[in-house]
Amino acid sequence: MRADVQLSTKFLTTQNAHQVGLLVTVGAEAPVNRPPINVALVLDRSGSMAGEPIEAAKQAAIRFSRYLGPTDQLSVVVFDDRVLSIYGPHAGGDSSAEAAIQLVVPGGSTNLSGGWLKGRQLVQSGLVNGTNRVVLLTDGQANQGVTDEKQLAGLAGGAMEQRVTTTCIGFGPGFNEDLLKAMSQAGGGNAWYVEHTDQMAGIFDEEIEGLVALAAQNLEIEVRLTDPRVQGVTFLQDYPVRSTPDGGWQVVVGDLLATSPRSLGLIFHVDDVQQLGEVTLGEVRVSADHLLADGIEHRVVTMPVVANLDRTDHVQPTIERTLIRFQAARARVEAVQAADAGRFEQAADLMRGAADQLERACPEAAEEIEDLRAEAERLGQSKYEMQDRKYHMARSEAVSKARTSYADKLSRRRR
């Protein structure tokens, strides 16, 4: 595991204050022999999926199944008001999985919890020394079985403790994005949004490519302060953060892929600096469970946060650009919160401000700037629908987690 901390410091004249931006970057190599994958595809076949959506989901699931080899395991579950296991668990690479998926037809209402629980049971029955995951796709609200958001997220969290992770894929305007995000965060997997059927295959490809390139799971970054002049810390991304007994914070990042490092952006706010020069402000501790051909190894890296506080700027442009993109992603979430409350002009201003800041610092982010401005114009006209909320939350997630190809697939302004 490779980890480092890079700083970009600004001097604020008020009260000898400094703003220290941190970018924590973590990377890893893929194991020489890919560990096995044990996955259950759980597909919503409720009545609202009839027609093009169910056909697109079936073709995407078939593409997914073709990635797997004989050392992997695949199960397929479908649900409406009933839950059916239609395949597996069997070794991957079996063409009979395709035949089973092709026979899926739409049915009734949405027993989401029943489908997920069956998928978990099938994965749990054959745990491998690699990745064990439930991949849930739905277009609707949980209206049968367990429907409480906190309870479902708790179930996903409990499964992760038993080595079964959860990815959620939401399709169309009708699903509960807050529920799916909560389940995927608690379950240690990913949350994806499919706005149009032509994006379905690409999103499934993103998930399987992530599984194939998975180098480590349960990546966590712990931040601890050691200098009392640090008055606060701002986390710039929407990762789950919990307090630690020693007054620090633990950030749950999730999967670590060999193909793309994970980054965490945050700002230390340092006030009333009388002692000038290099100061140790805190400590960053990175831990993850690395997947090896013969099992799982827990690794930890600890790094000090040492900043030069001398009443001058020490700005690193590359770090600043990354932090500004994270801030723009957070502005989308804040705009959604304002729009949810009916404050459309405030929401539009937040997006315009993010676009302006991006244009000054990151003119190369042309598509993102254009998208923010176009969506701000819609909000300024009080145009805000269910799919808009889902789109902005997904775009924010894509940028804050540096999922560039996902952002491209999702974009309403694809070139």
C-alpha cells in the first residue's frame, strides 16, 4: 500500500490564521493472481421495469456474468413482491446463467429487502478469500418486507462485518437514492445511478471492472490532531465520518482499486500562530484489508502532518485544483438541499459559484463547468424533478471519488 500526504497552505491575515489543505492519496498494486469473486446479482423485476428497462438490465447482467471465470461464483436473484433464486451459486463462466437471465419477465411490487437478503444468503453460503458482494439493481421504492431506511442500512452494515459487501444500482426517477446510498455506504460497496437505459451496460461494466481491479477493502483514513491551535477540520467529500475516542475522526473510504488511487481532501483551520516555522499539526493513519492470492492481510501506514506556518502562502496548484473540485462536488449536494426546501435561487447561486470557482482554478474541467451552469439555469427557473436530484447526487459522488469514466457515462452533456 502506498500512501502520502500533500499540503497546500494559505495565510489568512486575521488572527495570524493559516488554512492548511491536505490531500491524502492511497494506492495499491493488484495481486499477481486475482482473488476469486463471489457475487449475487439481485434484479428488480417489478412492474415498473417492464419494457426497455428490464431488457437493458438483463443484457447488462449477462455482460456481467461473462466477465466471471471458473474460479468465481455467481448467483442471480430476481424480486417483485416475491423473491426467486433463478441461478446458482455456481462457478462463473457457465452459459446457463445467460439462459436463466433471459427468462426474466416483469411482475408486481418491490420486496427490495427480500431480494437483498436472499442475495446475501447465497453469497454467505460460499465465502471466498477474495470479494464477496451483493449487487442490487432497483427502479422503485421498498414497499414490501423491511422498508425502514435505517434498518436496511443496518442489515447491509451487519453483512459487511460478515465479509459480504453491498453495491446498489438505482435506475430511473422512482427509486430512493438516500436508501441506496445508505445501504452501499454501510455495506462497503458502491452506489451507482442509471438515468437512461443506454447507460445500464456501462454502469454494470464499471462495477465488474472495479471487482476485477480490487486491491483492498475496508480502506479507512484516521485523522488525529496533535496541536491545540487547530481549531477545526473541514472534510470536503461525502464519506462517512465518525469520531474516535481520542478526539479524532475516522473516514470510511471503502474499496481501493489497483487502477485508480483514492484521495481524501480536508482542511485544517489553524488560528493564532505565534510560533512560526514547521509545526506538526496532526497524524494520518491509513488502514486497509489487502486481497492476496492466498488470503487477506491487514496493513497500516501512519504519517505525520507537518506544515510550514510562517505567515506566507505555500500554495501547491495541483493540490488546490483537486480540493476545489471536491468543493464544487459538495456545492452540488448543498444545492440539492436548498432545492429540496424550495430555495431554488439559492440552489442556482451555489452551482454558479462552483462553476465560477472551477473556471478560475480548473479551466480544463470544461464539461463540469458547462453542466453546473446549465443546471443552475434550470434551478433558477424552478425546474427541479426527482431525476434532477438523483443526477446531482450521483455527479457529486463521481467527482468526489474521482470516478472519471462514471461521470462521463452519467453526464447530460456527453460529447
